[in-house]
Amino acid sequence: MAGTSRTTFTKRQKERARQEKRAEKAQRKAERKQLCDSERSTTESQAGANLMVKLDEEGQPQGFDFHDFGR
């Protein structure tokens, strides 16, 4: 009987270690996602801040071209 409880204890330890590793991995993934989202929002706000409305000869605003949204 003593042998079986030892293996059960070892299995529980391993499972606990797996769960902790999974939790740490999920936390790192969430941090990366949050960092990526904040960088994306910063980039989008900077891109919008750099746009300038161009006027044609008659003073009417022109539409934006895909070159206006470049990095």
C-alpha cells in the first residue's frame, strides 16, 4: 500500500506543476496581447495625427490616397 500512495503523491505533484506552468503561460500570453493592443492603438492614433487634408485649386478637400496611410 505504501508504494501506491507514493505514486499518487508524485502524480499530484506533477499535475500541480503542469497547472502552474499552464497558468504562467496564459498570463504571459495575456501580457503580450495587452502590449500588442496598446502598441496597435498608439500606432493608429499616430497615423491619424499625421494625416493632412489637401485642397485642390478650387479650395475643395481632396480624398486620401493609400500613400497617405503609409508608415
